[in-house]
Amino acid sequence: MTETMAKRDYYEVLGINRDASDDDIKKAYRRLAMKFHPDRNPDDQDAEERFKEASEAYEILSDEEKRAAYDRFGHAGVDPNAGGMGGGFDGSFSDIFSDVFGDIFGGARGGGGRAGVQRGSDLRYSLGLDLEQAVAGDNVDVRVPVLTACEDCDGSGAKAGTSPTTCPECQGAGQIRVAQGFFSLQQTCPRCRGMGRVVLDPCRSCGGAGRVEKRKTLSVKIPPGVDTGDRIRLAGEGEAGIGGGPPGDLYVQIEVRDHPIFVRDGRNLYCEVPISFVEVALGGELEVPTLDGRVKLKIPTETQTGKMFRLRGKGVTPVRGGGTGDLLCKVVVETPVKLDDTQRQLLQQFKASLDAGGDKHSPRETSWFAGVKSFFDSLKR
């Protein structure tokens, strides 16, 4: 934007209303800066001018005092040469760009922390449990490979008796400024990799890394009622930090194995109970398993396959609280197999006696076939 060109209204430049919030201002500038950034528009003078114009508008409107002066007096209110109230635009495009895009390009001005001090990475460990363990709770030992601070150098990475020295490239800041066109960006120092220090005489045990891999045995307390997908956090049991930083955490991911009898659905358990057609016809009692032991289940006469029986309080107490669920047992009538001649004859006699009684012994069968007949009769019309 040349000196002779009349300045446009800053709100118009960013394409926002005069009552726009700080977040709206930042979003508008981010969109324009990405669109007209010189790196994306090489040798495009118009794009460069638009980028400067947007940066100037953002520098004024993102500052509460400068915005107030601009809203009251216009450009004169923020032009130091016009004797206005504001401080004007100082041309610090790189600082503005870093402030808005620091989360994209990494690093931000005024970080406030020590160079090279990093928290250790979090780790995840998948732990398989039997259903009984998940429901009742347990204590399980796990062996986890993890990076721990090197004992020989106490995590410094330097040989015993020596210490890391300040990085001569960044003077201990961990970052350097790199010029790109008319502005500059902060980048991680390539020599010390952001540590701010370099190891001239590395520790032999860790090769200067300050950390070595070991296997730790940890005891994990499994609370009752956990399920697949639940996580247990072990604070400070992750990887060791860098440069004296705190360790990360270990997250134990629960995976409950399939059970040969029960299927879990939230707080309830389900199982299928196979019963012979004689038992469901005559009724009686069955022993069914639960996670607490065996219980008696009364089967009424003429029970049909698919009937669901509920045993209250024989399910799961969820780990996050709430009442204990139920065990639901589904009756599945089992057809006899491998019959001998005598059994076949008895069944034939039994069938003949049922047929002699008419439709009263199989009401569902009779109703179903009547429905089928009615369906086909309607197709013939």
C-alpha cells in the first residue's frame, strides 16, 4: 500500500462489522493473511500490499486503546504524525503474524518457560481382562517399556563430571529468527533442537539423550465395574521429561475379553439357556450360572423358546456408580439329535396324539399357517 494511496477503513479491510469481537477480528485477519501471504503469492505486488494492509488493520483493531481511538477519530486517531491519541502502526508484521499463527507454525513470542524443558510423553498400555476381573475389580501387574532419566548423567546427557553448555547458535533461547521476505519468523534452533544447550562430551550410557529405555513393573488397581474403553491414569508413570521437565502419564486402556457364557451390555449381563422341549413343556427348575455362583431358575409349563427371564441384581455395578444391573437368561429350546429307533417311535406316537387333539396344542403354529394361507389366497384374487 503506497503512501499516496488513501487508507481504507480498517473494518472494511478485514470485512467485519464495527461491533466485531476480538475473536472475529483474529479470524478475519487469519483468513486474509493466509490468502495474501507473500510465500503463497510470490512476485505478486498486489497480494503483498493486501497482506500489509490487513496486518495494519489487525494491529490497530486488536488493541483495545488503539481501536477506541480509531473508532472516535478515524485514521487521525492512530497516526502519531497527526497528533492523535493512538500510537499508530509500527510495522511489526512478523510479531503480528507470529501472534495469530503461532499455533500453526509452532513457537510463540514470550513463551515464559525454560528453553529445552519439556514434559515427557504420555504412554498407553492395552490391558486385557477377563469379565470376572472387570466386574469384581482386581490388582494386576504390568511390565511397560518406558524412557527413564539416565542414572549415570542424572538426565543431563553429559558425561559424569561435565555439564551441557549454552548453545552458541541461539544463545540459550532455543529459537532463532529466520528472515522470510520483509518479515521474520521464530524457528526451533537446528543445533540444539530447542534445548538451549548442547552436550560436547556425551554420556556413554545414554549417548547424550539423557534418557534410556527400561521396563518397569507397575501394579494397576482395577476398580470394580470397568468395561472395554475405560482408561486408568497412572500419573507420572509415562516417559521422563527432557531437560528436567516433569514425566508424562501412563494410560491403561481396558479391553474385556469375550466370555464363553455371558455377554455384557452396560450394567446388564445376558446369557442363553438351552432347554429340552420336554422340560419347557412340563416345566421345572434349572440351575443357571451367575458371576456369584449358581442359582435356581423356575421354568413354568409351556414356556416358549426366546422367553427372557430376569435375575435381578445379578448383573454389574458400573464403575461410575449407579444401581447393579440384572442377568437376563434367554430360553433356547434344543431339538434332540441322534435319536434311536425307540425314541423315534415314541416321538411319532407323541405327534399322533397331538394331531388328534386338533389345534389347541400348537396355537402359534396354527395361527401362522392360517396367515400364510390368507396371504396366498389374496394373491389369487
